[in-house]
Amino acid sequence: MNKEIMTAITSIGIAQFLKVPLSERRNGKLHWGSFFESGGMPSSHSAGVTSLATYIAHKKGVKTVDFALAAVFGLIVMYDAQGIRRQAGELTLKVNDLDEEVEELAGKNPGSYHEKNEKRLKEMLGHQPEEVLAGALLGVATGSISYWLTGRN
């Protein structure tokens, strides 16, 4: 596998791993499932695409088509992660709240129907801007370190 792909995958893995202790710090309990969840701090999407663009910038230069493609692709992914996906998550919050309100109006215990028959919709889909920025900074660091360790060969 090429070094650029390995750099991006490593950066994504590091970002996902960091979600576990950061989630524990925020919630007070260790939850290894955070490793497999989307959303949260830091953005693994941002880390992956930024590390790829950074590695390419070091290896081939910023005036190359390779870097331009990686940078534009990265900007689109980061915009999507904190824009469209976050909006979808916020909409999901409202749908879940609406379901509970309907159950209350029907005289049922809020959430009882969903506990028995279906899961609530996943609410954490996208990222806050600071999560995207943290992922991007992690990606720059990972891409640079990867290049310095392997890219000069």
C-alpha cells in the first residue's frame, strides 16, 4: 500500500482512538464504542484528508495537481462534516424529540414505544467547527511526521 494512503488511514485511526479518552473525560465513564462512532472530537474525516494533503505537499510540493486535488477534496470533506452532516444530526434530534412528544400526547410514557420497538435515530452525525479544526491540526501533524519518517526515501 502506498505511503499516502497509510498516512491517511493512520491519521483516521489516531483520531478515532482519541475519541475514547476525550469521551471519558466529558462523560465520566470509559466507553470503547466511541472508537466506532461518527461525530465528536476530533474529526477523523478532517484528520484523514488533511494528513493526505500535508503528506503530498511535503513530497511533491504545493504547486502540483496532486496537492490541488487532495486540498480541494479535503475542503469538501471538512465542509460536509461540519455543515451538512451536522445539520442532519440536528434534524435527527428534533425528530427524536417530536416522537417523544407524540407519545406523551397519546398518554404513553415518553420513549417507551422506542425502547420496545426501535432505536432512536443516531443524533451525532457531524462535527462542530472546533472538532473539524482539531482534526485538521492532527492531520497536519500526522502528515508531516509521516513524511519525515518515511517520505524522504
